[in-house]
Amino acid sequence: MSIWTDLIDFYKNFSGVTPALKAASLAQWIVESARGTSVLATQHLNFGGIKFRQRMQGYADPVDYRGSDGELTTYCKFSSIEAFVRGYWRFISSGPYDDYRSYENDSAAYLRYIAGQGYATDRDYVAVVLRNLAEAERELAQNSPSTSIARAFRVAIVVGHNRRSPGAFAGSPINAHEFQFNQGVAQSIKDEAWHYNLEAETFLREPSASYGEEVKAVYDKVKDWGAGCSLELHFNSGQPSARGTSVLCRRDIGRPRALAESCRTSTVEALGLRDRGVVLVDRSDRGGGSLYALDDVPGVLLEPFFGSNSDDCLTIASLGPKTLALAYLRGVRSWVESAIS
Ligand SMILES: [Zn+2]
């Protein structure tokens, strides 16, 4: 095994970006690293000719290297293949290329975009890279022993309520209904999931004449997508004095309860609000429609705080939706790991 085949094997199973972006970036790395044989690649695991920038702090170490242009420049040194892949996408998503997702289904458009934003100075860069696109696509499609490694575990994010009936309201400084607030949390979960080797997708409920039909429709989509588990996002509401975090799950089977415990632990730890524990729900209870919708996809319903309590709202507003997103992802991650081991 060479570092080049290691890179391809790792990248085949990487789920952080679309297939079109994977092929485009691998085609770049074919060119930039001469298939993993450049000095930058062999000594520093930098297959992309990525120069060091402040924003790469924590993703790479700076190393001085004389580039093909003869100039001594500070490049990125990566500690592993995985660190390189994550570093490359850090470099793209945080810099002048941060609109790259607009091109995520078109390899050539992505390459034109980043070249135009200054990734390379060579005028022919896009054409040179595109000549290697077919090879990159072939490499990523090929079967190898490593493709038997499971793809990233899939987490379905169901946003509670719908646009017509948006759920409870959280007062100042949040000033939003559940449906609106949790779409922000869902987006953040989607963006951050790959750091946890998870793949997340958001599912919205479509207003329907019957609550039962509405819930069934969205959970049918969750199942069709191949979800390994589901999180339904809410927040609580009640008397002004009621506060804290609860996680709801169905009563009758064990796997959702373990998932609920794991999410409760990570969320209480991240928010520091009162721990109201895991609430076991019967089919006819509030939330039962969602939690009993699928027998084979463990699901929980998250109520991290009370929108009706001003202290809770203040805490959540100061922590921000990303803190909630990361707490949920940590909860799912440790549940997945405990289920494997
Ligand atoms: Zn709700």
C-alpha cells in the first residue's frame, strides 16, 4: 500500500461532500501531487499543494517548502490522510471559496469557481485538472476491500411541527417558533455531521389534514433514505417556572432508550440546564405518533429547553444553535460507538 492508494481508499468512503466534488478534488490531487509522488505529498501528506493560512490553524502545521515556482513558501503539513482530506475541505469552506456548495453537483463548474477565486495561478489549471477527471471518477467508483467498510451512519433530522403550525414560541432573546428555530439547528447538524463520521439529512413535515398522515409521510421518507436513527427537534413550553432538558423515546423497546440516554447526557453536559431525564412515551402520549412511526429505526424527540422560561432562552441564545447541534451529534456518535463495541 502506498500513501496514494491509502488516500483513495479513505476518500471512497468519505461522505462529507457530493460525488461530483470528490471527483473534482481527487482530479486536482492527481495533478498537484503527481499521484502522491511529490515531495509535499510524501513528506507532508499535502496532496493538494495547499499553502498555510491562519484559518488552517488546528488542521495543519506550517512547513517551509520551495514550490515548483522556485519560491520558498509556507505550506500545510498534515498529520494523516484523514487530516489532509478534512484540511482540504477546511481550506475550501473557510476561505474565498466558501460559495463552493453552489457547484456541488458539477465537477467542472466547481473547478472553474475555485480557480477563479485564486486556487491556482496557472491559466490552464482547470483544463489540466479536467483531463484527469475521468481517472478520478474511476478510482472512486472502483471496488476494493475497503468499500465493505460501512458508509457513514445516517442520522435523519425531523424538524418538529410545520410551516403552517410552527409549534411553541420561545421568547426574547430567541423570538422564534420551534419550526423556525430548529431549522437552524438542523442546518448546523447537517454541516457538522461529517466531523463525527455521520451523514445527516433534514426532513420537514408537510402540513396535512391529518396529523397522523403528516407524521407517517415524513417518517416514510426517513426510512426510504436509509436512516440509522432519527432525531425529532423541538423545544418545550409550559409554566414560566418550568425549565430544563428532556429527551423523549418510546417505552417498549431498548435501542431508542439507549439513544435517548446518550443524547440526554451530551445535551445536559453542553447546555448545563436542569436535567429532566429521559421521558418514556406510550403510543397515545404526546410525541407517540412520531416515536412509534418506525419500528426498525430508533428515534428520539429532543426538548433541550423551555421556550417559556426566560433563563433557559437566555442560555440557549448565548450558546447558539451550533452548540445544540454538536451536542446531538456527540450523543448519536457515542450511541453508535457503544452499539458497535
Ligand atoms: Zn414541539
